[in-house]
Amino acid sequence: MEIMLDKFNARSIAETGFDITRGKRFKFGYGIYSTPDINVAALFANKFIHNNEVYCLVFQNRVNPQTLK
């Protein structure tokens, strides 16, 4: 699943995982948003320019639906 986020949160998530308590502005309601489709994730990802190239940042992870609460 792809997780939509901005480049400033990427390092924190990579180091400590997702922490929903740190969220302040949930665009579509309280939660962490994900999709199994990388193209959908790209539509919602913040874009940024580095060395005159446009990038968008998404995290890819695996979720076991049987262990979701």
C-alpha cells in the first residue's frame, strides 16, 4: 500500500514508524490514508522540485488485514 505524505515527514516515519498522535490536519478525517495503487497515491502526494526535476513522495508498506484493529 502506498502512503501519501510530504517530504518533511519521510525521515521521521522511516525512523520511528507511523504515529497518528502527531497528526494535526487530517484532510479527509482522522487517520492514515493508504491505497494499494501507486498511481492513486501519486495523485494525492505532495510534489517537490529537486535539481529541476519534479518528484512526489509516497511510502510503500505491507498491511495484514487480519491484524488491523
